[in-house]
Amino acid sequence: MYNYKKVKRISSNLFEDGNPRYIVSIDNHQELMRALTDFCKLMNIRCGQVRGIGAISEATFRMYDPATKQYVDKTFSEQMEITGITGNISKKDGEPYLHVHATCSRADYSCVGGHLLSARINGACELLVDKFGDTKVGRKFDEETGLYLYDF
């Protein structure tokens, strides 16, 4: 499903800071968010960040309408380059919760993006995943926004 390598994180004072960093390559044809969630479970990542690039054949994005507090999902079934993935990792209901956004370029060089629900790898997917030590950050529902926000 994926391959990974742990690498040293060097802090500004040129010493390893003790927080694990991983280079992750999601296998071709795998579903990105499922593979990333499985990786976070394996590494017991309760708080962290993710960023990366890649290529996909399908992606489903989600947009949130704060006026209605409703989500609108849209799937794009075409070959696209992931020009950027960025997101954070926390816990919700005892499981890894990935809040990931992506921007993808299409064949005509236009871009689509938003909150990434799913993506099928078609080529490569190369990620950096940082674990923030033993920090634990959860999620709780916020009535005002209708969203699950950080719970410190």
C-alpha cells in the first residue's frame, strides 16, 4: 500500500529534534487518504502534518458552505497532477483524523482543489509526514461553525 523511510529532523540549532519525520510513497493505484490513514495508525501519529505532490486519476473534493452548514462534494475523474497537498493530523473518536487540502492541475493547466476526501494514485504520490512527538490533539464539534475543530 505504501513504502516509507524515517529521516532525521534537524532543528534550527542543527541537532535532531526528536520528532519523527517520514518520507512516504503511496503505491500506484492505491487510494491516497486510506493509505495515509493506515500509515498514521501504524506510526501512532496523534498530531502532525503532511505535505506532498503526486499524480492521480480521480479525486473527490469537499467544500463547506458556512451559511447552510452543509458540505458539497464533487468528483473529478481525469488524470491530474497533485501540485500540492497540505494538511494536519489529529484524533477524532480515537482514530486518526486527516484534514487535508490539495490543489490539482488538469490537462488544460487549470486547477481544481479543496478539502480532499479521496484520490486514486495514478503514477506516484510522494509525501512528507511529520509527527509532533507525543502531542495529542483531538476534535470536538463546534455548534457555531458546524465543524469539528481542534480540542486541546
